Amino acid sequence: MEERSSSGVNPVISILGAIVLVIVCVGGYVWVTWMGPVHAGQVQSMAVYALHRDLTTGSALGGVNGGNNVYDEVIVLANVHIKSTTKLPLFLHDMWGVVTLADGTTQQDLAASHDDFSKVFVAYPALAPQQKAPLQRDITMTPGQQLDGQMIFHFPITKQQWDERKSFVVTVDFLHQDPLVMKTAGVAVATVQ
């Protein structure tokens, strides 16, 4: 005679049902969370414009001489390519660059906003030949869509600090997805004079 539990179900069937349920749950979790990357991208090229200004006033104005007032900055134009590799829409939210200097310190800068993008080329006419279409924030990428665009970053560092940097990384942030981190090692860098 076959043994039955108080609910009238064979214990072997109950155990097999529980095992199948656990396998389905684990398989579903793995399928949902391990679909592979949802985006790919690379920095295709960069242009760097370094500025050095000595704003020190001399004694010709009379009075006490001011101290040294030197201003250095590096403007980085990064041309990027991004591709959606998922079957779902992706919402591109924000972009930033991080430079790691030779001493290990880092500086982060958000990419220039849509309004500031064109103003950069007015303020620095030497950059005008490098201008390309900007990569837009707050857009939805359709499945399989590819985007090419330019980002502009500003760092208050010297040209020497930029040249001696350990790394420069561009990050594109997507809502509800991991960010796309693009390293720039080996990317062609043009110097704008």
C-alpha cells in the first residue's frame, strides 16, 4: 500500500514539485539578470585644448604688486559611439569623464549640457574645426539603435598634468541599467593649438 501525506499527495511528488519550482525560480532569475550587456560603446577619438593664462598684474598700475595669478585648464572633446544591444529601450540619462592624475588623484566633470555645448565653440574658436554633433542626454534608445556624438569635458589642470595622467574614462549612465564605462587607452588624441 502506498503512503500518502495528510493532504492526500504522495511525499515523493511533493518533493519533486518543490525541486521543479526551485529550478524554475533560479532559472528565471538567471535569465532575467544575466542576459549579457545591454549596451556597448567606445571612445573613437579625442581632441585636447590646453589653456595657460598668466593674469598677474605688474607694478605699472601703482600700489602693491599682486601675487601670481595663473589659470590652467584642459578642454577634452570626446567622440563616442554607443550601441543598444538589448531588445528593450534604454534611457540615456547622463555622461561624465574622470581623469586620474599621475599622483593618483581624480577629477570628475559632467559633459557639457546641450545649452553650453555650442557656447564652448564660441568662447574657444580654435575648437570650431573639431565640432561634431553632441551626444544628447535624456533620450530613449530603441533596441539596436546606434548613436554617434561628441562630449565636452573641462578640467582645471595643466597640459603637463593631462599628458602625465594615468587614465581618462568616459561614463554614460542609463536609468535602470549599469553604466557604460569606456576607457580611452590607445584612443587617438589630437592636440588643438
